[in-house]
Amino acid sequence: MDRHGVESSSSLSRREEGGIKAIITSPAFLTYSVPYKLSCVSEKSRDRLHSRFGSSSAGKTASLARRSFLGKAVVWTQDVSLRKDHNNEGSLATRKAPVVTKTQMVETTVKPVTQTGNRLADLCIDSIRFLAIDAVEKANSGHPGMPMGMAPAAYVLFENFLKFNPKNPFWVNRDRFVLSNGHGSMLLYALLYLCGYDSVTLEDIKEFRQIHSRTPGHPENIETAGIEVTTGPLGQGIANAVGLAAAEAHLAAVYNKPGHDLIDHYTYVFMGDGCVMEGISNEACSLAGHLKLGKLIAIYDDNNISIDGKTDVAFSEDVGKRYEALGWHVVTVENGNFDLQAISDAIQKAKQVHDKPSLIRLKTIIGYGSPNKANTGEVHGAALGAEEVKLTRDSLSWPFKEFEVPEEALRHYRKHIESGQKIEREWQAKWEAYKKAFPELASQFERTVLHKKLPDNWESVLISAAERGGDMATRQASQAMLNALAPIMPELVGGSADLAPSCLTMMKNVPSFQHNCREGRYFHFGVREHAMGAISNGLYHHNTGFRPFAATFFIFTDYMRASIRLSALSRAGVIYIMTHDSVALGEDGPTHQPIEHLASFRAMPNVHMLRPADVTETAAAYIAALKSTSTPSILALSRQKLPKLKNSSIEGCLKGAYILSDNTRSGGYPDFILTASGSEVHLVEIAAEKLRQEGKSIRVVSFPCWELFEQQSREYQESVFPSNVGKDRRLVCEAGSSFGWERYVGHMVSIDQFGLSGKGNDILKHFGITVENVVKQVKAVL
């Protein structure tokens, strides 16, 4: 018998005592079955395994069939037992073990694998492993090593700690689980299928990494229910998790009352060496430590392997001490491969620490169970290969076919359906009691958290703020909009990367979110732009109605571009408030002056790049951003004062481009069209007036957002840029790169080089961003 109760013709077993040492002088295959005890864990841990993880042979002799490769001495024992039952408890037939002489063996880098000793737990753990192995093998693409190594920790977490309902992946008080090392996505897909989520079937797993499947190469929240955030670029997931944990802490502070814990859940993260190396993780975890986010628990897959091989070629720091310095509680599990009790104890200990986030340093072997590839870079990012898959099945005594899950394991996992529904029903009862006890707060919770509906008057307060505004920098107009929304939108949260006085993002009478003020809504992100973007994504993807904003200088989007791209990819409606949007910022010089940035974000899919021209268009930009629940918005705002334009229009701005002024006779076409965005709109308007005085018919088009304009009908686009006025009679003026404008115009007054240090107006004049140069360029054509 093997350890799963499956007949094995070559199944021999041994006792631990009375060993005969066999020296294998020439490497060769050796297949055998070994009864073993859980000698790697304490007696107390063995006793607890039985009650915590189900029927166990802990402390008893258990049969384990193995195929191994040995290059040195192997210990056999004299007494060998043949099992006669499927429960490892039948009568034993004992005979003397044969003396082993020279045998041919194939050498490997690992010893025979040891399992937990708990038959059911091993079935469940290996179900994860082999779904991952088989899916990667079928796709001939993927990362099997991480799921093989982290399967025991995943089993313990989902079995004993994670609070979730597979039939309602969006239940508000579920625990959040993030796979920051997203390359190991098959671990998560296997768990979703095994636990009974409708989003992942066995057929979906067989379609791993295939086009249009629900099991893409890295986890995507937009593709698969049960996945909280899109991960893949390493470090993003742990940073997202900081946002998720902050969201839980804020909601709990706002809504929980004595005897009514409406929000009470944890955020768990798996992350690997690559996540720890990436700078974003240090940024985010530094802030998490400062904020004392005690319900954030990260399990670090410390396997010392990356794609290049051993991590010590580039990475030798003490991660535990680093995280302790960041203000985290750190605990180490020395054996993450099969010591389930130690893993469980570590998580339980982490849950008892309320004033620090926790890092569980889990020592594992990547690709655990693979005789030739475990503990090597080979198993990180490539299929094992048919022969190695066969050997791994032998190594782990897995008699089941490709994609076959033992019925007993599947039944055990599917118990989460009933238990999860029960947990949600209990929460619903709490919610009903809460509504009666606190009707006003319950109404707010229902609107913001459950329905994610904006307040009825949100647009009108923005319009009113615009009407009250005058000549001002658009960053000041942005501040007016934030302060108009703050009193009526408790779901509006956010902050800046240490630039609140410059970006003007502080909201009146809104406290800062701190460890001693969880109800605060303003986040001091510190100089951590990359993490700020990812944390904002986490706040949004908590899926409880938050509308986060993140602010810095436009130039520093270079530090956070990866997070903004993931906002777009994962459909997070984050509002990015980016001030100091051109060379007009002046003396800080070219290191701080954005040039290519407008063009680069216009090129990024699913981003609204908005550059308003005055206070009215700024109000429209906020309206567009808040309406865009699956598209991030970037607001590029001026440092310098801009006039309030006579004909600027909220309705027009929401269409992306609109006619600001036109002296063309009715039914005719203009001689020339001038267009611009942001701070250059008033400039082309003045230029148009000068040309009109000379008898020219000139149309001025304000063009704050390409993406919104492209969403309009062809009829509307033709009404703004008629084909009868070709590109040769259209000019754009923009204090940034000309790249992309050829789509709309034939002439460009722009900047295609780095800026200069000096007075803003002097720099603009140097680059020809002036009324006089626009007039000159038009006259040269007409």
C-alpha cells in the first residue's frame, strides 16, 4: 500500500530502529516504501495534528512509497512490513530486509521527500501540487515550483484561517488573500476550483494560460472571481495588500460599535524572494509598519531560489531583521514543507499581534517533490517535463491520472461551501441588528460599501464650486473640488507623496489616517510614489466603495508608472492628481519638468489622461473621473495661474474636446482650427482673436482628453474637426511632446526636448509656446 491507501506492487516498508546501512557505490534508481514517524515535529505538535487537520498517522508508522535518487549512503532497517489495509492500521507481516549490494542509481540533488504523515492532509496538499504540475505541463508554460513548495501553507491557511464563501466571492467581510508572487498562479486557481468557486472549473484549469481562459498566466481580478487584485509584477501584490488592510482598518473604525463588529477581517499575502527584493515592497511595508496594520499577515516563501538560481548571487540580507526594523512582527517556520502545525502556530501567533503587521518567514523547498529539479531555478518558470512529472508522481506516491483529484480530497475542500455560507448568514444577522441599532450609519454603509453609489448631489457641488471659482491655477481648482466633495463623500480617501502643500490635496476638517486615528481619510504616503499607486489600487479593490486619489508632481509618475498601469489593467478607478504639469513650473528645471508624460499616458490603454484648462474644466475632470469606475484618471494640473475661460464648458469637456470659440459664418467652415489642452488653451484663444482681427475665420477647440473624445460618435467628432478642414489647416499648441498629435493635426507648437531651469514664462518663450509664435505658424500656412 502507498500512503494514500492505493495498492503498490513494489511497496516495501521499514521500521525506524535496527537499521542496516547500505552503501550505494554507483548511482541508480531505487523505489521503495517507507513507514515513517513525524520525527521532525514535537510530540505536542503531533498530538495537535490529529485534532486540527483530521485523521492522522502522526506518531504511528505510516507507509510512504518513494522513488528517489541517492548518491550517498542509504539507511535501511532490518524489519520490513507489508501493509494489508487502506488505513495503515491493519496487521503486519514481518520479514528480514534483504542485504543491499551494488546497485545502479541516477543521481539527484534532493533526498527522498517526507510528507506530513496525515493522509487526508497529504491528499489535499498534493491535489494542489499536481493540478499545478499538470496544468503547467499541458500548457508547456508556467511556474510549477512555487505551488509545489507553498501548497502546505496554502492548505493550512484555507483549511483553518481564511474566512470566505466560495459561492459569494464578493461578500463584504471576507478575509482577503493576495498572491503577490503571482507567477505561481496555479496555486490560486487550484484552490478556487477545489474549494468550489464557480469561477474556476477543472476545464478552466486545463485551459491554463490559453487565450480567453479564466486562468491566465498571472492572476487577474477582472477575469476570475475570487482573485482580489491583479498581480504579476513582483512586489505589487504586497503593496496592494497594504491598501486592503488599511481599508479594513478604516471601515472598522468608522462603522464598528460595541457589540456590533460589522467589519472584522484579515488580509493574508503570499510573497516570494522577488517581491522582497523589489523596492515597492519596502516602500509599502515601511508604511504598513508605521501605520501598525496588525491585520496584515504576509507569508514569505523563503526558498532561496530565483530564475538565476540561488538568490545569494544577488541577495544576502537578513530579511527578518529588515522587517523588524520596518516595525513588523516576524516569526520563522523552519520547515514549511510538511510541518503543518508549525505553520498553523505561526499564523495563530501573528493574529494575536494587533499593533504590528506580521511576516511569517516560511522556509520551503521550491518544487518540493521533484527528484531532479526541486531546489533549483529550473523548476521556477518552466514545465517539469514528462519524465520528471512521472518521477514526481512516484516521489510523492501520487497514483492518480493527469488532472485527477481524489474524491476524498475534493469532498473535504468542498466543505468550505457550506461553512462559508454559514459564516455569511451569521454576518447577515449582524447586519440586520446593526441597521436597527444604528440606522444613520447603516444607511451610509449601504450606500457607500454595499451599493457603491455616489451621493445624489455630488455633481451639483462640483458645478457650484466651479461657478464660484475665478482665475486660478488648476491645482488650486482641484483643491476646491476636493473640499467640495469631502463633506458629502466619506468614501473619498487619499493623499500625496509628501507634497500636500504643493499639490494642494489636504481636505478641510478631514483627519489623517494614522495608527491612532483609523477613521482618518487623508493618507500621508511619504516619499513613496510607487507604493502610493499600488496602495491606492488596494484601497479601490477592497471593493467597498472607496474612491481613492493619489497626488504628486506629474514628473514623478515615472516612479509609479507600473502601479498606474496596473490600475488600468485591473480596472481600478483611482484618481491620480498630478500637478506641476509642464516646463512652466520653472526654476526646478528639467529634472522636474514633464515632457513626454502626456504622450506616454495617452498611449497607455484604459487611462483617461485629462488636462483641464481652467476651474470649469477641472470640475468636469473630477466628474469624468468619478464616473469612471473601471478606468483610472490622471489629472495634469498647472502650477501657474490660469484665467477662467469665457466659454469653457463642463458638458463639452466631458466629451473630451469641444468648440470653445468660432467666428465662422453659419454653414461654413473655418479657415483654420487651433487646438490645445490645459494651460495653452487660453494662449491659442488669444492667438485666434489676433487672427480674427485680420479677417480670418478661426475655430478654437479645447482638447482636455483624447480618450473621452474617441468615445464620441463619428458625427460629433466630425462636428469638432470637420474633414473639410484638413490636418494641413489644423495646429496644436501644447507644452509637451508632439508625439501622437499627428492623429488630429498637421502643425505642432510643442516641446520635444528636455526643459530648462529658469522663470516659467522665460522657458515657455524659449520653446516658442507663445501667442506670437502660434500666430506666426498659422500665417505661414494661410
